[in-house]
Amino acid sequence: MTRIYDITRTITPSLAVWPGDAAFSFQQTLSLDAGNSVNLTTVNMSAHAGTHADAPWHYLAMGEHPAELPLHKYMGSAHVATIDRKSGGIVPADFDGHDLTGMERLLIHTWVSDLPDEQWPHDFPYPTVELIDWLGAKGVVLLGVDMPSVDRFDDDQLVCHHRLYERGIVNLETLKLRDVSDGVYQLIALPLKLADVCASPVRAVLVG
């Protein structure tokens, strides 16, 4: 029987965000309790809060915005693979034993998926340029991670973001893969049609 797996972090004021980023907040501007005809809220948050798709403008002055991202890369066949690495750079050898035949999209499941939404993952593992080149050689079009970045926490050069762009690979960050077994699924994780910003929240689901 087909099942839908929600692999999205829930956005609340307590959701952990990148240090220094704006946390999610909202203001209720109209209220049924106050006699208005509707409830209405205004939302404020970092574009990178929770599960999101980076846009190249995040790290390239002339990069695309979410409204210009290639939607076909965010939907289709995806391999979920759990790795044991606790910290440091993720390399191709971390996937020994996984059947990645025909891989088009890779979602990496680590210990970070087990953390509650409000807990920041200190010393999280991260992809390496070696891994990205390996994925690019296999024709992968999307890399999804449960970590808050595809780069090392203190890498202000965003080396892996740039290498993904060079390889034509889009990325998803802050997935929640805790309840998903390894295997092949259909991914749907479309970014919003946002102009002139650096990232977009997504509602990421797997079907399988």
C-alpha cells in the first residue's frame, strides 16, 4: 500500500535555526475572538528556517532565486540512505553496502534526524567535494540532507554549495528522515515561487 512520509520539520517559534538567523515568529493581525470575520496572521522568519531549498543567489551574486529554480529536480525518484558517520566530512565510502543503482536524487539520513525540532545539531557531518563529484559523475540532480547545511559549519566559503552548483545539483537542507527506511521513493519538495530571496521553505514528502 502506498504511503506518504512527511520529511519536513515543523515550523514553530522554538524551531532551531542557524545561529544569528531570524527565528520563526508571527503576529495575529485579525482575530475571530476579537469579532473580526477571519483570523489573519503575518509571518516573519529566515528563508533558511526549517526544511528548505537553497537558491544559488544565497552564495552567488548573479545566482538564481527560488522562482527560477528547475522544478523537475525537486520531484522524482530518490534514494534514502542511512550512514553511520557522526561528524566530519561525508565521503563515497560512507555509502558502501547501499544499493544506489539508478540514483537520481540522494537523501542522506544521519543522527541529526533523531533530534527534536528545537535542538541545534552541534558538530554535524557534512558532504565533501569528493562526495559531490562522485554524485555528479553518477548523474544525480538533487542532494538532500538532514543537517542544516551541505557545508561544514565554519566554512564561510561555502565550498560544497559552489561545487553542487557547478555539477548542476540542487540541494535540500534540514530534512527529517527519522521515520523513513532506506530505499527508493518518489520525492516531492517544491520551493515556493519567491523572487529576489536566497532560499525557500518546502513541504517535503516521500511516496512509497
